[in-house]
Amino acid sequence: MKKISFTILLLVSAIALAQKPIFTTAKVKAATVYYNAAEFSQTASVNLPSGTSEIVIKNVADYLNENTVQIGAPNSVTVLSVQFTQNYISEYEIDETNPAIKKVRDSIAWTQKEIKKVQIEKYSNQQASLLMDQNRTVAGANSGMNVTELMKLIDFYKIKKTELENMVVTLQEKETKLNQKLINLNEKLEVNTKNEEKNSSGKLIIQVMNEIAGAVNLDINYITNSASWTPFYDLRAENITSPINMMYKAQVTQSTGIDWKKVNLTLSSGNPNQNNQAPLLSSWFLRYAALYDKDENFGIQNDFKGRAAGVELQEVVVTGYNAKKNKEGAYALSTVSANINENQLNVSFDIDIPYDILSNGKPHSVALKEIKLPATYKYYAAPRVDKDAFLLAEINDYSKYNLLPGEANIIFEGLYVGKTMINPNQTSDTLNLSMGRDKKISIKREKVVDKSGTRFLSSKKEQTFTYDITVRNNKKEVATIMLKDQYPLSTDKEIEIELLESNGAKENKETGILTWDLKLNPNETKKIRISYKVKYPKDKIIDNL
């Protein structure tokens, strides 16, 4: 008796599993967007019978991390399994579509079949006509054909050839009309599909066991890598005495296959894809490296191209000889307010109002917060790298603003002057924001020829370098300027370097960087001189001197 009951139970289970899948469409309720991923919260409603059922949830992201899928269901529903797919094919899915769309699809299928029939018939007539052409040669006297029979054959050929050719023309016209009908049906299908809610190709297949038949609400959560955001800023200042008006913004991009409509949006600086395993130290054993010949082509090259404002001079280290020298869109802005939450490990921004972001892979700009930054202005110049003077804004106690690394537009005195980078991940107490180049501060760095030159001393070569740096303030107000230059350093005992003149600069002997703090009145000019001497074996060539 127990065995019979167990068999019946298996049979009932098999029948339940063989039932038609139940289709439902998930709606996006909220999204938490990280730098390189997004966590989706979706909801779906479905009517379930009692027993075991298969639910196909449409309109989930095209690509998702299947290990992160979580399904929330009432206590009466037990989730047996969850599977993600993009290629779910079922005869039942068509039954769940809009009747108007199904009708158009049926018409497309019938038209495609008719086109195939016409093409086959047209090909048969063309081959018959070709066969007649290939066998139209009539033998001469030996054929035994008299004139009457020949005339009958000619008439038959004319009639049959004309009939076949006319049939081909008719079939071609029919094929053209059917092709046009197919185009119209496809356009109609596209219009009807657009009128429907846009669904992605991703689907979740869920096996559930339900105790009580009825409507069930499901909560769906998962992580997808098809969305991201980056911080972006607008920096506005009226003059060098006013604070900076900073617009804290975000550029949100998503290509999940789902258009976000009225979605509660949260932006987070976290990274759910990073490795969170704490590192372990192991034993550190020293070993010898391969030795290099002193005369081989090696050495450290330094790039001194002018970059964004605030670039520090690099340390010049003379290390090698005989090396060969190398040659050298606008976004729609939606202003919203956001609550900033500083968590233990990251910063998040909760957008107050529902938001629309299309799945088109294009950045959508969202204004998060406007901040007034008290700033102290000064000029910075490193003429060895760049001949222009850069206006810097110093921001104290910048950590309280929860800034994140990102690009910034600079609008100074009502004019757009370019872009800069904001990098709050530093150890200094002051954040320097570059506000652009000021052409009214003129700077010139020239080599003093009569104070520079080369001498040969027995086995040594001695080179002297002298430069004059001229700075002029062409503005109507006093300008405070931080001026920087440098002299080279040596890592080889055969290379001797001596700083001859620095004009009262602050010297950093570890980096060779010299700093002058200048204060220039309107239309005032100052001249700074730097001179240094390099002595090294005369049979060698220093590549980066």
C-alpha cells in the first residue's frame, strides 16, 4: 500500500512538472549602481496553482552574475531551483504574447511560405524555357520532317515559349508583391513590439513548490556588470577672491537590455567584484639578479611634457651612458537632490526622486549636490616643463565633502577654460584644484650662454648650465606665484653634480627640486637664476642631460 502511494505521488509530481510554464514579466523597482556593476531589485507577480510549477520570469538583465540571484517569496512558496538563460525556447511562450502580435507573426510565416512556393514555380518555368532553348535545333533532310510538320513545331515552340516566359513574369510580379507585404508586416510587428514594454533577452527559470493556490509576489535581486557610474564635477569661480561653486555630478551608463523607468537610484563608490580576501605574508628570500654591462644602452627616461595644471617637476636622475634618444560630448543634465551616506567602507548617494535611464550605453548626467568650497588662490609655474602659469585653488579640510576621483569642467569668470582632474585620495592636508592657465602671467626660461659651457679636465668633462627665469605680472592685482625648477641628481659615483646658484630657493636635496614663493605687484617683473655643474668621464655620454 505504501508502495502504491509512493508511485501515485511520483506520478502527480511528474504531471505537475509537465504543466505549461507560467510566464511573468519583472519590473525594475530600484538599482544600486557601483563603479563597474549594479545591483538590481525587481518585482514580479504570478498566479500559482498548488503543487510544483515552473515560472519563467522575463525582462531581467541580458547578462547577470547567476551566483548573486536571490528570490524572495512568501512562506507558503518554496523555491526549488533558479536558472538564468538567454535562449529559453518554448511553444508556450507564443501563447502568452499579445494577440495582435501573434496575428502578425502568423501572417509573416504564411507570406514567407508563399514566397518560397512562387520561387520554386518560377524556377521550374525558367528551367523548362532553358530546356526548350537547348533542344530547338531541328535536323535537316535526314530527320524526315516535312514543311507542314516543321511549321507545327515552330508554332508549338512559339506558343509554349511565350507561355513559359509570361508565367515567369507573372510569378516575378507576385513575388515582388509578397516581398513588399513581408516588409510591411515586419514593420507592423516592429511598431506593435515598440508599443509593448521593452523586454530584455534574459530570463530566470524558477522551479517552485506552492502550498496554497493564488497570486504570489516575488522579489528578485541580482548583480549585473552591464552598468556603471563615474563622478564628474563642474567648478565655477567668478574671480580669485570668490569661493568655488562645485556641482557634484554623476555620469551613469547602463546597457542591461532594460530601460529603467521611474527607478529608485542609488550610486555607490563600492566595488562588488573586487577580491575581499585579506592578504597573507610569506617568507621573503633575496636572490641575485642578472648583471648588466655599464656601457650597455640603459637608463631612466623622464617625460617632461606639459600636462594639466599643478604637475610637479620630476626627479632627474642621471644613471646611464650612450643611450639613444627617443623622438618624441554634451549630456542632458537632470538636476536632482541626493542624500549622501558615508558608510564604513564606501560612500553612497540616494537619489530622492525616481529616475529614467535608457539601456543605450550612453552616459546620462545626474546632478547630485552643489557645494560651496572656500578657496585660497595662487599661481603655479614649472617653466622647465610648461611655460604657462597655472591658477591653483587650495581647499582645506576637503575630506568632509566626500569627494571621489573624477574629471572636472572649469568655468572661470563665466568662461569655459578646460578640464582638470580631482584626486582626493592623497595624504596632504590641502587639495589643489587647477583652474586653468593664466596668460597674463608671462614666464620665460632662457639659457645664459656666457655662463654655460663645457670644459675638459684630463679624464673628466665638466659642463655648466645656467638659466634665467623671468616672471612678469601683467594683471591689475597682486599675484602670488609658486615657481619651481630643478637640477639633476646622480646615482653613479663617477658623475659629480654641484648646484652653483639657486637665488635663495627652497632646496629639496632628495629630489633636486627648487621652489621660490614670489609675490609680484601689478606690472612687476622678477628674474631668477639657477646654475649647476656636472662632471663625468669624458669618454662617456649622458643621455638625459
